[in-house]
Amino acid sequence: MFHRIENSAKGTASEDDLKGLFDDIDVNSNKLGPTVAKRNDSLRKIMVKIASLDLRSEFSGHSIDLFGDAYEYLMTMYAGNAGKSGGEFFTPQEVSELLAKITVVGKTEVNKVYDPACGSGSLLLQFAKVLGKDNVKQGFFGQEINITTYNLCRINMFLHDINYEKFDIRCGDTLTDPCHWDYEPFDAIVSNPPYSTKWEGDSNPVLINDPRFAPAGVLAPKTKADLAFTMHMLSWLSEKGTAAIVEFPGVLYRGGAEQKIRKYLVENNYIDTVIQLPANLFFGVSIATCIIVLKKCKKESKTLFIDASSRFVHEGNKNKLSPDDIKAILDEFVERKEIKHFSALVENRAIIDNDCNLSVSSYVEAEDTKPKTDIVDLNERIERIVQRENVLRAEINKIIAELEG
């Protein structure tokens, strides 16, 4: 059955998009049953159940994306139980929504959207929900290094009614072998790249001359590719576009080559906003991550810092951004009002003077939640306690004297 689906596209424009789509599916897996008969029965039940769903084209106009939403639900459940590996291919829906909305503020349509580490495509598909898939005019572009996750992404596109001519998902290493040179620049870029992953870095002498990395004059460390992804996305961002990137917090303050790259970004006024997220939002990662927003055409030489570390609700064993939390972050991102203990708008010169440290806590003062003590009142209370203690001691001494006769 799977081979027939793939072969049905041979000789057509969609051949490359369906080729190898089901290579990672093992119909002989013991997870489906211990015997061939049991596995056949499991597969039959799945196919019969899917066949009963109403997937006609007119159904796509309904507010419920039945097959796509079911797929997203199963992916979420799998990611939640997959431990550390769960975060490799799936970004929580509410974080994806926040990233997409940040990049399309004030827009009703965009030209092209891109994710250089697209995983299962959950970030890209948010644009179909936020804008409508027809308002992403030239389509959805992404690259993924893991072939299993790459296949999941293509399946995810089809199940969300994004047809083959509207997406271009490639398999490969974005940092050393990017596949979309002919399609850049992009109006909206979103990504949750792997945290502090290894890459070739300066062991590959060609990379320092790569137009994506050369402007900073230095390459990201070989053991920490975070800012290599950032430089790649900046290079492929259009002049009017916005990129929103989930980052490991270390990239905000670490020294060495990463500090030099941050200096390049700040001096050239490319960093629009840094958002501190709550801890324990992502699958397999309990630390508090952040979002760096990049723009090439800013109206002022300032950077906005937003501390959203306390904006969350707790669900199960994870934290989650509620609709109110997302709205609060987006409102401040747009209005740039500077709210005490929540945000600060900082001159780029001040950031440079602070060694290009981009940690939100360096610019947004945390609210002191410790109870305040009135020292005068405290001293009066202590004095009363001492006086009462003296009275009690005198009475005790009197009783002891009487007992001693």
C-alpha cells in the first residue's frame, strides 16, 4: 500500500515530494503485535478507522482540521513520552504560535516562510493557522537533517492540506549544505534549532568565507552551533522580514567567538527583541530558553528585552504559555512601552558597554517578592518581647526561691 502511494507520483511534478515518504515505517514491528496475524489485525483496524473519516476536499473549509489535528495530537503525546529526543522534532503548539505571530505582526500575508531546522514542521504549519495557508503566497520551505523527522514533516504537510506545490522540504545539514539558495530571502523565518549541537566550524576552512557567516568575522564554536544557525537565518532574511529563533540561554552571555558574533549583531542593529521564556516549556528540556527576534530594518538603535519567565500555567508535568501569556508578550513586542519588572528598551551602546551581554535579567529588574519588613515596628516588637521575657524571668526566679525554702 505504501509503495503504491509513492509510485502513484512517479513521472509527475510531485514525485520528489512523495519519494521515500514511508521509508521509516516498519510494518513488521513488534510494536504492532507479536505475530504476523496480530500485526495484520492492528494495521487493518487503523486503515478501516481512517477510511471512516470524512476527508473530502469540501471538509477542509471546516474549522476543525480533523486529520491534521489528530496527527499533531499524537505527535505531542509521543514527544511528551520520548524524553530528551522528543524535543528534537516537535515544538509545543503555543510556542510555535508565539513565534509565528511575532514574525507576521501587522501583516495579513507573507511571501515565503522558512525554518532551517524544521523537525516535523510544527513551526511552519503555524503560519497556515495564523494567516491561512493561501496567504503564504509562495509556500513553506524547510530543511531537516534527521531523515525520519524529515519524512514526518512531509507527511505533516499533506495531512494539513498543504499540497506538494506549496512546500519544499529538504533533507540535509543546513549549516554545511543548505538546500534553498535559489529561494532566499524569506519574509518570515521561525526556528527552534538544536541547542549547543556540534558542527564543523573552523575545522572547515571554507566556512569562514561563506557569505552567511563571513560578515561576523568569526565562526560559532565547533561544540556550540547555536549562533551559526542565527547567522544563517539573518543572511537569508529579507530586508522587510522578521526572524524569531528559540535559543539556548548560554548564547546570550558566553564569551569568546559567541561574544564577537553578538557584538556584530548589536553594532549592526539586527537584534530587535530578546524574550526570556519560562522554564520547562519544551519536551526533554527543563531549562528556561529565550527567543531572539531579528530584523534588518529597525526604526531605532535600541533593543527590547521582555522577561516572560513568570508568564505560564502549569499543566501535568510541563509549563505552558496560556493565550493571555501570549497576548501579553505580543502586546509589549508591538507597543514597546517599558513595563516595570517586565520589559526594558535599551540603547545598543549600553549593551555594547556591557560586553554585549543579552541576558534579559541584566536589563529588566526582577520584582522583589520577599515580604517587606518595617524595621521600626520590628524593633518595637523585639523590645516588648524582651520586657515580657524579663517579667517572666523575675516571676520564675521568685517561684524557684519559694521552692528552695
